[in-house]
Amino acid sequence: MAVLRPQDQLPGLNTATILLVGTEDALLQQLADSMLKEDCASDLKVHLAQSLPLPSNVTRPRIDLIVFVVNLHSKYSLQNVEESLRHVDAAFFLGKVGFLATGAGRDSHCSVHRNTVLRLAQAYRSPLLFCDLEVDSFRVSMAQRLVRMLQVCAGHVPGVSALNLLSLMGSSENPSAEGL
């Protein structure tokens, strides 16, 4: 079983790389496009994957932040994230992993309860963000937030480390906290 480790690659000079993992290809691509439009002092790289493990025969840059995207309207999405988590080295959970729950705006259609994702994020001691990626303004706002998180995780924010990420974002029990 190939496990993704944070130190598999040396860091690139002034480069920050995020891996978005989720089953919603179109929404992830839109989020990635929004992130790439953000003003960022770093050379921003966004990689998308439906699931982990990643293919081992591909050369890739060091990954500074992994965001697992759970669609609250799809139990398959949650199951995919849970299975993918097994392929991530424990060292990534020292501030370099986050969860994003999408589809929260339409609670009546949810097949995955918010508390399920909240417990998952708490179990992995990782931040949890809620956003309806189908709404353009929300997606742009989330892209801005993820770029700021990525810059911290890549070590491009002086005086702040990835280990500070959880405290900067506030408590996981309060997913609407306006951290960072």
C-alpha cells in the first residue's frame, strides 16, 4: 500500500502545492481554477485526485496541504474520503490536512450528516470548513481561504507554522469560525 508522506519530496523554492481529494470532478476543478486566480506570492500548484493512493509512477512536487472534500449529498463521497485517509502518513496530520464539506446549503437533500464529517475531522485533529462549492461567491471565498492555509502549510508565512493552523482557525466544534 503506497502511503503519501509529507517529506517524500524536497520543498520547491517559493512553491506551494495543494492536493484536493474528492469525487466531484467539476466542482473541484472550479475550486482549483478559483484558487489559481488568487493573488499569491508563491508559485501555486493545485492537483486534483478522485481518491488515494496516487499513482506511484508519476513525478509530482512535494504536497504542502491535502484537502479532503466530502459532498454532503453523497455517501459514496464520504466513503471515498474515509478509504483515502488510510493512504496518508500520520505526519501529514500535523497541520497539513483539512476537510471541506460541500453542499451544506441544502440540508434537506443531505445524505451525510454534518456531525459525521465533524467527527471525522475531530478524529484526525484537522480543520473542517463548510462551503457550497456550487455557489460562485462561496467558492471564490473558499479559494481565498485555502490559498491562505496553503501558504501557511508551505512555510511562506513568517512566524506561523502548519502546527498553528488549528488554533488559527478556531475550534473544530465551531466550523463557522472566521480564522486566518
